[in-house]
Amino acid sequence: MSSSSSLAAADEHARAFHLAVEEDHHPENGTMLGFWIYLMSDCLIFAALFATYGVLGTSYAGGPSQAELFKLPTVALNTSMLLLSSITYGFAMLAMAKGNKGATLIWLGITAFFGAAFVGLELQEFAELIHDGASPQRSAFLSSFFALVGTHGLHVSVGIVWIITLMVQVGQKGLVQANQRRLMCLSLFWHFLDVIWIGVFSFVYLIGVLR
Amino acid sequence: MSAGSHAHGAAPDGHDVHDNEAPHGSLQGYLIGFVLSVILTAVPFWIVMAHVFKSPTLTAFVVMGFAAIQIVVHMIFFLHMTPQAEGGWNLLALIFTLVLVTIALSGSLWVMYHLNANMMPTSTMTAGNAMGGMDMASPAAAQDSRTMP
């Protein structure tokens, strides 16, 4: 279907014939695959941090345990913020597919808001923990906990900066091809972070309070 | 799907159109994924917070089961993972990563659990001998401590 359309275009422009046919055999220009491989390497970083937490998660050094520290209602609120930001980013992508620049910008803004709410709640949780003496230095459990959850929060923060950057770019240049590609990379990044968070709230928080 | 993306991606030079074939998903797909995710998140929170199961081990397995299902849901409905994406290379990279993640996680937990269990007896062996029990554990522990460098 795509080859027939490019052949039809090639009939009109004989010079473009080779280009159109050669491009047909390449799967895009590889950006999406390359970005996906970056995400997979990021996944390995998180796997190492999860493994560290799994090994050190019960080394309390006489300090507080998960059941004493974690407040599940806060975690549930945090989780819903990230999940809502995932669906609103999906709406931004749908608006982009329709070529609706205004709606794309609005949904991106809502996504950044939910992301910021997530990071804000997490920072508040960290501040409370450190205030109560449960700082990363307290025990191996808390070191690995802050390393894992902090790395995820850092990723979300960078994602928010990226969203704002793309909002400025889309606002100035519109939904051009390059911006669409960037938005699709960010889409993978943002949904990937939600996938990591599923592991965090299940493995760290929910199973943590059972111990 | 691809017809829609072709229609909006009408670039001046023909080959740019093909850069745009990665799926954007549909409204229906996103809503299905969202509803499933809400259910798959709410149920494990409820199971843990309402103490539905007596056994913590059973609860842990159920929670991890829900997490695994939700990760698959996200992969399909949000990350648009299909065997056809990027000519199958996306899925191949994902499978390779999952193998590495499985080895890293299960290997770490397995090795470190046994290391903990075998390093412990220096303290528990004396306690076990004092109590006259732990006959099964102490020879193995002694053997292990001898092989330690």
C-alpha cells in the first residue's frame, strides 16, 4: 500500500524514484528503535536497583522497617497521579495524530501537572522520612530504598523538563515531523516510567508493609 | 490506523510519510488500558490494606501477579508493543532485556540469600550447639566456612 503510493509519486518526479523505493525498505530512520534500546538499558539500571533493594531490603541495622515508615494512602494517591498522567499523555498523542496543536499543548500541560504532583508528593514523603530520622544513612534498607525510588523520581523530573521543552517547541514550530518524532520518543519514556512505578509500588511498598 | 497517519502526515517530500508509521494508539485502546490499569492497581492495594489474605507469602505472590499483568497491559495499550513494531526488533530487544532482568534479579536474590544463610551459622552454630539442636545445619555450615577463602 505504501509502495504503490510512493510509486505513484515517483511517476510524477522521476528523480525521486530511487529515494522513495530505498526509503521504503528501511524501517523509518531508526530513531524509535534506538530510543527503545535506550529504554531497555534504562530498564537494566532499574533491575540492578531493584535487585539491590531486594537483597538489602531487610537490613534494618536496628532502624525502622517498611511497615513502620510507609503510608499506603499516600502511595495510592501517588500511583493515581502517575496513572492519570499516562492517560493524559495518550490523549496528547491522539490530539497530535489529528494535527490539533492546541489540544496537544493542553494535554501535555495537564500531563506535566500530574507529573509534578507525583514528584511533589514523593519529595514530601522523602522530607517526612528524613525528618523522622529515616534518612539514607540510617540503614542499608533505607539507602537502597532512596536509591531506587529517588532514581525513578529523577527520571520523572527529567520527563517533566522534557515535556515543557517540547511544549515550547510545538508552540513555536507547530506539529512538524521532527516534533512528532520527539513527542513519540517522550511518549515511550513517560509510559515506561509508569511501568517501572508498577514494580516500585508492588515490590517496595505493598510487599514491604507485609514484612 | 496507518491510513489515518498517512492522511495527516502529508509531508512535502514523499519519503517523510513513512517515518510516521509507528502507532499512536486509539482512544478506545487508551481507555481500555486505563480502566484495566485502575482495576489492576486498586485490587492489590485493597488486598494489602484490608488484609484480605492471612498469609503474607500468598499476598505477596498475588500482588506480584497483578503487577505482572498490569505491566503487560501497559506494554500493549500504552507502549503499543506488537510483534510487528520496528520489524520485530522492539520485541526482540524487550525479550533480551527481560532475560537479563530475570537473571539479575533472581540471581542476586538467590546468591545473596544463600550467602546470608551460610554466613549466619558462625553465630547460630554456637547457639544451636548450646541448645543441642540444629544438627542438620551445623555440619553443612562448618563445611561451607571451610571452603570460604
